[in-house]
Amino acid sequence: MNEIIRWLLEGEPWIAYRTRVDLLHQSETEPEVLRARNAMLQHPNIQSLLAELTNWPGVVISSHKSAGQPFHKLSFLAEVGLAS
């Protein structure tokens, strides 16, 4: 395994998870992938985003520029592999 992949696997759980799935082409059912996904789901940052999105859609917005908008948070969660 090259040092860049190793470095990615040592990163935040969502980076490790996507590295395993997207770069190493590991199956979602492989133990390493399941552990990475579980670590991602348990991470305080992901838990915080999920908690913030429980009131979806929330307050009506007047601008879409802020990264703090709920739809940006939802988009991030989808990009890291969370679905339903």
C-alpha cells in the first residue's frame, strides 16, 4: 500500500471510509469497510450534523452561500456515503 493511501486511511473516519470504497474498491460488506463506516457514524462531527438535520428543512433561508445551511450539511453527509 503506498504512503498516500496509508495517510488517507489514517485520516478522519469519513476519509478512511471513502478511501476504502472509492480508491481501494473494497466491498461495503468487508470488515474493514464496516469498521470504517461505523467509526464515521459514531464520530462527534457526523453525530452533530445528523442532530442538526433532525428539524429538516428548518428555517427558510434567504441565501444559499453559507456552508452552515442545512442543505450543504445534508449534501456532505450524502457525499461521504450516508443514505436514509
